[in-house]
Amino acid sequence: MAGMAKPHKRFVCQACGSVSSRWQGQCPDCAEWNTIVEEAPSVAASPFQAKHNLQGGGRAIEMIGLDSEVKLPDRIATGIAELDRALGGGFVEGSATLFAGDPGIGKSTLLLQAAAKLALAGKPVAYVSGEEAADQVRLRARRLGLGAAPVRLAAATSTRDILTTMSMGPPPALLVIDSIQTMHSDLIEGAPGTVSQVRASAQELIRFAKERGTAVVLVGHVTKDGSIAGPRVLEHMVDTVLSFEGERSHQYRILRAIKNRFGGTDEIGVFAMDEEGLSEVGNPSALFLTHREEGVTGATVFPALEGTRPVLVEIQALVVRLQSGATPRRSVVGWDSGRLAMVLAVLEARCGLSFSSAEVYLNVAGGYRVQDPAADLAVAAALVSALSERPVPADAVAFGEIALSGEVRPVAHAALRCKEAAKLGFERALAPASVGKEGGALRLSGFRTLGALVDHLLGRG
Ligand code: TYD
Ligand code: MG
């Protein structure tokens, strides 16, 4: 009969209880013969079944189309442009943000500055420190010239105490929890900092954010291997994950959105840590370039792209020949070591350059960490220059992706990269041949293969 579902037949083995949809002579599970019997289709035969059949008993939910009205979330702009940029326009009301980074990188400093700025703009802001005493935080605020900001400050570690306090009176627009690893929930056993404690505390804080419309920021420490300590799970629970990066020995800090339910993940914010805390760096391009002199070998400038933002960085390579047969070191700061191994292998296999008896050191200047795959060609140029002791022209930038075949692949936004390089006084680009007119004001040396770049740098052909 059309329109009416046929009741499912059920065949159950009387020996082992396994259920199948058709009759068989032998049970496929227990291999007994003639034990399979048809049973009447069960319409929730037992309360157990009723509970375990999720196809009934629920409420009907409203389904809407993709084209229905969308209300954009309200954002709380902090007024720190670099922070707002990384967030995609500011903190979103009722959202949870994980603010991750190495200890000492400047998380507390930046969040205190943001909190103070919002408070001075008249927003209710609360800052709870589980790591430092309230006096320590106040001293820091005073040193940053923010002592007068009406931030509500507390030193506490009990999630229940914090949420009880926050639930009295109107909820704050922004609540900073510094850090989530110091928080303790009495709903669950275990010391603060354990995965279960971190997860339970975060869950309660995130629920508060959703219910009360507060933007909650959870500070999280990162372990040495770069993962967010313990609370890797937190990344899934929060709406936004910001990572604060940089070398502690350097001044510069990059704020990167790793996950963002309300915006793009490719924008970065750039800061410099100085006496007065973190200051914004509106034009980061000039920043990562060390003072450049003619004739230095092993250095190339790479026009990296972060979201829509070009950043010029210097890539430095050093090749040290080994006399003995010891295994040579490969050491990388600021780039992926697997990617370096790949570029070295392609140089060896496709271009006949051997690094096998030499130590290779690769460094990205200024404490910057390059993630853009277009860095391959710049790295290769720096390596070839270091090996051959011939400098890469000081007025050139290099970019392009390298395939295992030795081909130089086109990359995104070549025009933007070239424009930024031209703005900073560069005159040439070593780039994929496909760049063509996108080179703009730069003189283009286009390459189809890595071999062609090597020939160019070595003055062959
Ligand atoms: P902090 O914000 O405490 O780092 P985190 O919360 O990520 O652990 O910053 C610590 C470092 O920043 C500390 O080593 C001193 C430095 N710093 C400055 O250089 N200038 C400043 O104005 C402040 C407040 C800190
Ligand atoms: Mg801190």
C-alpha cells in the first residue's frame, strides 16, 4: 500500500539472540542450525525498548531553511585594533574564547589591557585571576597606566564561587578567567589542572556565557609541544581559540585565531611587548626584517600572507659541512621541520645539490612562525645561497610552493605579496612563472622548476 511503511520483519536466533532482517538456515553469529525464528515486529515491547528507540517520544523541533533571516551576533570591540582584528571584530556576546599561549608570553598583560579599555569605555568587566594575587594584578595595571579603570578584580579559583558572584546582579559584558588550569569545580573530584577539572570548570563557565550573554575568555597555558595543556578538549568546547605566539626573547607577539565560529581564522594581530605592556603594530611588514646588508649569504625575504595581510619576514639558513661521518643536525626555528626535510630532499633529488654531509640550520627572523606554504621557494633560495656562499640579491623577495616533482607551484595572492614588497623598497621577485602581471612594479624572475631557480642563483644559464 502506497504511503504506508511496511512493518520490518525481525528474525531472532533462539540460541544467541542475534537479530537479522531475513531468515537463514544457520545463524551467522553462533553458527547454530535452524535456530532462527521470525518474531512479530516489536512496537516498543518493553519500557527499555521504548527508551532505547530514539525514533519516537521526542518533541518536534522546528526546521528552517538556509535562507531564513540571520541576525549577526553583537560584538564587543575592545578598541585594541589588533585584538579586534584577530577576533573578527571584537568579542561576541555570549561566546567563549580560549586564549592560549606559552607561560610568560603576555596573555595576562594583553587581557588586562583589553579589560581595562572596555571598562574605561563603560562596559561592566570582571577579571578573575587564579594565578596571581589581586595586588599583583593591580600593581601591573598601575604600571600599565590603567590603575583607574573600573575593572572588577578578584583572585579566586572556585568555579562555584566565581559563578555565584557573577550571578548576583547584572552579568558582566566580559569575564576573564586567568587561567582555566587553576580553576576548580566541586562537581567533580581531582586537583585543578587535571583534564577532568579543566573540562568541568570550562563547561560551567561556558554555560554561564551562553545563558547570561557574557563574553567569557578562558586563559589556557600551552605545553612545550604546542598543544593546549590538558584541555585539548577545550578547543572543541569553546567558540573561538586564539593563540598568542612569539619567542619570549623577542619583542614581537602574534595573535592568531585558530578556530572561530564567528569569523575567519586567517587574520592575525601583531603586538610588541615593551615597558608599557603590549603595543599594537599596525604595519608589521618592516618589523621582521633585520637590518639588511648587501652580500650576506643564506638570507631571503619572504612575503608571507596572513589572511588578507602581507608580512615580510627574513628566512635565514646556515649550512655547516661536517668532516666526520656523524649524523648531521637539522634544526628549524619558526618553520615546519618536515617541510624543511622535503625541500632538502627535492634539492638533492631534482637539482643535484647535496646537503647530506652538512648540518642545516633554518631560522625565521624576529621570532615569527611561518605557516604559509608559499615559503618553500624562499627557504630553498636561502639554502642554496648558504650552500654556495652566493648571496640572494638583497633587493629580491622569494615565494612559491615546491612540489616533490621539483615543480614550482603557483600560490595565492601573488599580487598582494608583490605590492607589499614593492612598498618596502624591493625591486625583484623570485616567484612561480605563473605570477606574470601580478608582479606589478616588481621585476619578475619566474621559475617553473626548482632547478631553474638553482641555476639562476648559481649564475648558470
Ligand atoms: P604575562 O602577561 O604575565 O604572561 P602570561 O600571562 O602569558 O604568562 O607577561 C609576562 C612577561 O611580560 C613578563 O616576563 C614581563 C613581560 N612584561 C613586559 O615586558 N612589559 C610589561 O609591561 C608587562 C606587564 C610585562
Ligand atoms: Mg598570566
